Amino acid sequence: MMQIPCPFCGPRNESEFFYGGPVRPSRPDPAAVNDEDWTAWLTQVPNPLGPVQEHWWHARGCGTWLTIWRDTRTHDVVEAPDDAG
Amino acid sequence: MPYDVTFTRLETQALFDLKGRREAVQEWAGEALPACPDQPNSKTEAGGATLMFIGPDHWLLRADLAREAALEATLRPAEAPPEMSIVRVSDTLAFFRVIGPEASEILAIACPMDLHESRFGPDTASFTEAFGIKALVTRCEGGFEVGVEQSFGPMMLDCLTRASC
Ligand SMILES: [Zn+2]
């Protein structure tokens, strides 16, 4: 079980939240990017072994959308890596 | 062995959903409301009405059903300024009162939150889960009150019955 920190409610059980997917890089200008990078942005979902930034929705709580870093190896909520954008 | 609790479904409660910044809510409806609670997931009571701070810029006003018309006349939802919204939602939640020496045992089965008095005191009011569905949990004299979406009322009654026996 994960405890997810909600900025309004504090730490809450993961079952109160809905997963909102990983945070994706911002959308490139399709006219200014090459086909390979554009296709990569459209089709590749961040799936690292380690910290990943994710959206979660506190749907069964206060309704806040929040962003956390989660380590995919341990499910621990972790600090943003130093090289995070 | 059955738990020493009693639970009852309360009559429909007057409920108003208020969205907007604290200042806007207070300016429009301050005189009709208890003072806006300061802490997230807390409540204030005055004049038989309870105001709960249930989310960012989100408040829920609860009172006896007999006061619904008077509250609506004071809150004037249709005339509220554009920076806020007031909606009467009395029909949306079914409330259950769970009281008795072992009320907290039943809530511990139902709800993943730590409801110990040191963490969840008499002034607390929070949406969380009860038996896997979204629920508004508060303390009351001798136990807890749990509000769930109206259509889950029969399921809630069934879960409380099975958890307590
Ligand atoms: Zn929350």
C-alpha cells in the first residue's frame, strides 16, 4: 500500500486516489520537430526503472489533482531527481 | 461476537455545495454561515448549521432539512456572483450515524484513515472511503457520521450490518 501526500489533506491511502498517468514532456511543435521525435512523443510513455513523475487525482477525498515522484522499484514516493526538468 | 454499536440512517439533510475563494464565500453568504473553517478538512458549527472545508475553495453546508428553504432564501444560489457557485445538493448524500463503545472498530473496518481522536478530532470533517466508496466522515456524540452518495445507501446499510455482527 502507498500513502500518497495530498497538498490539501496530507498523506492518504492510495485507494482514495485515481492514477492519472505519467507526466509527459511538453508537446513539441509538430512543424518544428523531426518525424522521429514527433512519433516518439506521440507513442512513447515514460516507463523508467526508478523515479517517475505521475499525476494522481484525490477523487475520493478533496478532489485535488497532484503530481508526485514515485520509484517504480519500491513504490516509495520520493524526491524529484536532481536532473528532473 | 457482535460489536457494541448501533447505526441508523438519518433523514435527508439540507446540504449546500459552495465553491469559491474564502473571501468570496464570506462576502456573499458570511452572515448565513458559521465562520469559514481555517484548517483543511475541518468544520465549524453555529446556529444549527455546520460548515465543512472539504477541498480547495470547496465548502459544504449541512443543517436539518427543516432549514433548507430558509438557507436557500438566504444563500440565493441563482443570484450568486460569477466567482462562486452555490448548489443545493440535499438529495445527493445519505447519512448514517454509527455510535456506541465500539463505533471506532466498525469505522476501522470501513475506512483507511486514522480516525483516532488524536488525529481525527471532533472538529474534523473529511471525504475519504467507507467500504470502498467515497464517503464524508465526521465525528458526532458517541461515534461517527458517514455520508455516502444516496444511491449507495442500501449498500452502506448492508455493509454496516455485516461488519457489526
Ligand atoms: Zn486531498
